[in-house]
Amino acid sequence: MELAMPAGSLQSALQAFSSGADAVYLGLKNFSARRGATNFSFGELMVLRHLADKQKKKIYVTVNTVITDAELCRVTSTLRAIAFIGCEGVIVQDLGVARLVRKDFPSLPLHASTQLAVHTIEGVKALQELGFSRVVLSRELTLDEIQVIRTACPDVEIKVFIHGAECYGFSGLCMASSQLCGRSANKGECAQICRTWFEAKKDPSVPASHSPLPPDKKKGWFFSMADLNGTGAVARLRDMGIDSLKVEGRMKNPAYVRATTRLYRAILDKDSSTDRVQEMEDDVLASFGRTNGGSWLAAYGRSGAKPVDRQSGSVLTQGIPGHQGLPVGTVEGIHEASGTLWLKIALSHGISLHDGLMYQIPTDGTPYIDIRFHVGALADSRGRRIVAASSGSTVHVALLRENSDALPCEGTMVSLVSAHDSTLALLNENLPRAKHPIPMTVKLADGFLTIHTENTRDYLPLWNINRTYPCDIQKARIPQDAGKNLRSILEASDTSFLTLGKLTIENHTSLADHEVFMPLSALKEIRRQWYEALDAELQKWLEEIPAVESASHPSRPMQNNFALLPPRVLLNDPVTGNPWIRPEAVWAALESGGDVSSLLPAVDGVSYLCLPPVMFTEAETMQYVNMIMRALDGCKVRVGLNNIGQIRWAARNPDVPVFCDAYFYLGNRQAAMNMAEKLPSLTGGYHWLESSTPPDAASWPFPPSLVGTGFVPPLFISRSCFRHDSLGLSCSGCPRSGSWHVTQTGKKYKVTVDTCITVVSQAG
């Protein structure tokens, strides 16, 4: 099973490889879902490519943001560069990018990003049909659910998150950063709203049983997920045949990458004792230690989507969401000696001089604030100065005077947030680059030398280059090997991205091959000029912005009856106000004699059934859709697709008019064409709801519909139950639904829970 590590920088990638990673995933400067990471330049990626080839490692490059029509040419240029360098997979969110890769860059394996919110069997199979060879599953799946997908989809590679930060909302479906800060997570600009502070109130419009609020839960980080620590799940994931484990952390530093790589390498190889693995986990917490647990993999407490009681604790941080470090002891007291304040600590883990420590104290505003300090002076229980102390001992640590107004109480936990020896020695980044070998033909003639190369491969310029150089070719005094001499010269391409591949020599001189002598100085100058010419052509090719075809003229006839869609706000659920409708609820109401006009929104005589973007009971949900369509036979109904897992159902039901709904993210004409080619019953689709630039409508295969004003999708759609995880309430006796209000900086939001799925929306 592969261990894939995050590489937010070249140094992180080097640390990952040296610590045992099988692969790294990384982003370039553009089109990466971690825009805040250092990311890679073209030259750095060439360096890493060379090292990966040498060490038999793999590189995955992320192009996992939603792309607009205006960006298609630039993303094509980026894909061209990736194809030139070569990688074992390009990780993609946008279905338009997927179409470009499949059509124009077939050498690049397609990997589906977790931003596609793939959490069902049908979703994985749909991506296979669209050309993806690997799927990164949503983080929200349990081990049992992953097992079901693995069994049902044996012929596609599956990648699972195993460690690191979790998002409160489903990746790809989160609108919080976009709505509140104007920064789209789908463009790599997440503002981490889920890590901020909110106040909660009961919802007076619902029964008290549906809006309980414990007195101690009126303020908090209600949406801050605990980090995933999947060490306990590795064995089962390996047994079920998962292909790759993914550690989150492209925004983390190289020390964190090194520590987590060593930890999971040891677990995968089973070559370390339990105590040694625990030491490695401690190193991870010291490098970055937010509250962590088994999360959805092992700590969710339920399997499948049926609302059963959870016996597990919260999957949230339940406290300050930042770096909390490794717990090392508790405060036993404070005393003053010779004008210095000393903190008495009973140690549960060793500490040393110059370590960084932290404790938390309560305040009137937020539950806690962090007080950080370094160990500038350390004494044992008898007051003798020491440089280190072990677990089980009691020590005294000097406090800075600036901390005297924020002293801890007895029993307060103390954590190690930076070890004195945690600064890594930087690995050498001045390494050779990977070079592309290209065929060359050298023609020798009296007084000059001509070099020719021609290429037709899709990852190199389609060039046909001839250069002729003066060369004083003489008769050799002793027999020469002209081929060997030319190869040794042309292979030494210095800093060029290219080098000699196959060499063909044509001798048009009056001399026999063994009689040809070429002055070394002349050959070196010819080499310099030749590679300068090649690099100039390559640079021009890499920098040019290639044209991307219009999708308004498809390559095959299309039978679709395309039409513009209504303003999106008119299609919201008339009961809940959500931008999707639960088919289960519609069917239950129909069975009870409900009128379709009150259950489904209708515009101009057409009813709309907008499917949920999250469906943990996929087969059951789509069976309800089938029953609804049969019950409404003869009525005009259009079905909105909001997840990739729904397109196979649409393909199997070509008589049902469907459209790409707001959560399908058609950001560009290529994405629209991908769906138009796949679905003969497609009637249209909404342009990406977060886009700030209008679509190039004339180039689309159908008229793109705009969501329009007034449509405000939820901030979060989460599998974390607000009632259980945020408020700490038991599942026993829970009605499986609820409603609350939360506020932040004067803004009000509504939190609703329905069958254990939480939706957070703006409330005006």
C-alpha cells in the first residue's frame, strides 16, 4: 500500500522521500487547492522528477480547482508543462480539465480529487467512465463504507485520507469562505471559517426538544474538526485492498512532513515496537498537534446513513483549534524565588532546556487563550539546575515576567509545542534536474556540421529544428570514434532541460568515419549554441498560451433539447429552503396524499426535483427518485444533478430530462461538453455559482444558465451532527432533527440537523 505525503515545498518533498514516502503530491504556482503553500516552480519540479526517478518514487501534481472559461488556455499551458516533466497522476476537480487531459494529454493519468465529494459506489464508477484511474474518496466515509466501495469497484485505484486536518463541510461543497470572505475554497483560497468562534442560541420557532442548548455550550468553536489520526485504521485499509494512504498537510512545515512520514512508514512496514511508534506519534504532535482522533474512519460511532445512537465522543476539537502540541505534564503550583516566578510541573513526558511549552487559561471572551513560553531555566525538585528531565519527575520551569498576569491554576495541563531539537537540517536542494532525451541527427560535411531534431510526441514541442555550424573537420592523425566523441559532447547538456537521446551520424565528408577529427573547443561551442536554441524553443512553447477549442460545435451529433433554467432560488425546497430536495421526504408525502405542487417547486408548468449533493443511502435514495418519476408520469419534471454519483442514473434513464444543478460546478465550456457528451437527456446546466466572471456562452454546447440573485447556498453541509458533536448531547432520545441560531460579529446563521446531517445557512 502506497504512502503519499504532502509536499508544499521542495524541502518538504525531500524530507518525505528521505523518511520513507512512496509518493508526494504537490501543486504548481497556479490552479492548486492550497494556494497558500509555497508550491513548486517548473525548475523545482524537474529537480524532484530526477530524484523520484532515481529513487523509484512517484509524483502526483494537483490541478484541483474549478476553472473558468477565461482560464482554460492557461490551465492547458500548465498541463503541457506537467506532461513535459511527467508525473504518475494529475489530481483534478474540474470536469473540464479532466476532458482536456483525456483528449490532449493522454500520457497523464487522471486522479479524482476529494474536492469532487465522491462518497458512493456510483460516484466512483462514474469517474471511471470519465477516464479516471484513481479516486480520492471523501474524508467523511467510515471503514465499513470504504469497504463497500472497494468491493464494488475492484478495478479502480482508491486513495484514502489517513492523517491530518479535517474540514467541517464536505470538501468541494463548502461555501463559507466564498460567502463570508469572497475567497473560494474551490479556488484554493479557503479562509478557514470553520476554525473561528461562534455564539449559539436556541431557535424559538421549533419545539424545545428540537433546540436544546446546554448552559456551557453557548460559545465555542462549534465547527472546528479534530484532526484525523488514522494509525489504528491502517491494517484494515490494507486488508481491504486500498491502494494509497494520503496524509494531509501541504500547508505544514517540513518537520511535520518528516515526522508523519516516519510514523506511517513504521506502521506500514511493521518494523517498530509499540513504544517506538508512540514516540513517533509524540514527535508528530510536537511538530503540529491539534486535538486528534479516529474521526470518520474510526471514531464516528456509526456505519451507513441510518440514524442510530452514537456512543463515541465528538469529532470536533472542543477547544482552541490551533497547535496544541504534546501534553507533557500538569501544574502543581507556582512560587517565586530571587525575583523569578517558577512553575512546578509533574511531568508525564520528558522536557529539555529551550523547549517551547504552552498552557491555556480561561477568559471572559473565548473559553481559553494560549500562553506560550520557552524553557529558559529548568530545575529539579530540589532546586538544582538541570538541562533535561524525564517522565515521572517533578520540575520547576522559570516563567517570563510578561506571563505573570496570565498564570495557570493547579491542575492545568502543560504541552510541548516545539522541541529544542526540532529544527531540521535542510536537505540539499541543489540537485540535478530531470532531462528529456531527444533524438538528434548530426550531418558532417567539409567545413560545417548540421544538427537536426524532430519531435511528434504530445509532451514536447512539435518542432523540426535544423542548425548549421562552421566546423573545421580535419583528417585525424590516429583513428577516431566520431560517434563516441559526439555522444560524450552532446550528452553533457549542463543546465538545459533537454539532453541527447538517440544519435544518428551522417558522414558527407571525403573522410572515412575513423578519419574524422573535430576540434574539442569547436564542439563545445556548437553544443552551447545548440542547447541555447533548443531551450529557447522549449521556453517559447511552455510560455505560449495555446488555444482551446470551442465546445459549441461538438465532435458528434447531439440530440439534447437544451433550454435556459429558471433563477436558481425558485428551485429551492419549498419546505426546508435548502437548494436540494430529499426524495425520501417527497415520496413519504406523496404516499400520504400530498400534492406535488406543494412538494416540488414548479416554474412555467415544469416541476423540479433537485437531488441532494450528499447521499449516504445512494441506492435507496435513487429508488425513491424512480418511484417519484413513475408516480408523476405524464407531468413535466426535470431532475437536477448535484453530485458526480448521479450521472450514471441519468444515463440509465434517458427519457428523464436532467440538468447540471448548482453543485455540479460547470465553470467552463469543456466541463459542459463533458456532461453533454455523457448524457443524452441533458437539458442544460447552471454556470458555476461562485464564479465572478461570466461564461463565454457562445462557446458552450448549450446556453449556460446563471444562478441569479437571491440564491444563497448553505455555508456548510456536514456529516458532523451539531447536536452531538458541537453541543455534546447524547443521541439517546434525539428526534434526529433540530434547529439553532449561531452568531458571529453581528451576523446570524441558522443551523439545522436532519437525519444527522448538519446544514449551516445564512439567516439574514
